[in-house]
Amino acid sequence: MPYVSRSSDGAINGVFEQPQPGTAEEFLLDDDPAVIAFMSVSPEVSSVSARQFRLMLRRSGLLDQVKAWVAQQDGETQDAFEYSGTFVKDSPMMAAGFKAMGFTPQQIDEFFTAAASL
């Protein structure tokens, strides 16, 4: 039987196999509307590997444009782009780069979600 964390309005915040702080043991059917709603929400992607990020840039046709932007930035930004193992969505470099490319917050989320699948 799963352990469930719920918000004050009864929505499921998390489902766990073992007890966690703030969870209660509940019997939930697979077709329970609360379970379906919880499982249909994609988890937010906050970072991706450098490989995933660069592949997504290439597939989006943005790699050359981003490399040109990076070449105009300070040395630390250039080093971060070249040598980082992970790209974090909310980092200042990412915010500046996505702003320069004209991305909306929704487009940034979509980019990271797509990159995470690569």
C-alpha cells in the first residue's frame, strides 16, 4: 500500500513506497482521479547534462547562434559553456543566454524537458 502526501486541498503531492514525513498510508486505485492527475503532471526538469543540452541546441538549430553569443561573453561564461558537465536552468548564465535568444519561460521549460529525454 502506498504512502501519500497531500496538500491542504486534498491534491496528491507525492506517492512513496515507504513512510516519509508528512505522509499517510492510503489504498489508491489506479483509476483514482487524484492518482491520474498526479501521474499526468510531468516533473519539472531543473538541469541536464552537457551532452543533452548541446544535442538539444543542435536539434533546435540553435548551436551556432548560441556559440556566437557565448563568444561575445566574458571568459567565465565561455569556460562554463565549454567545460560544464551540467547545465542548470535557473543559473544566471542560462537566464542571460535564453533571454538573448528571445525564449519565454515556457519555451525554456520545454527546451529542458526535451533535452532531458535525449
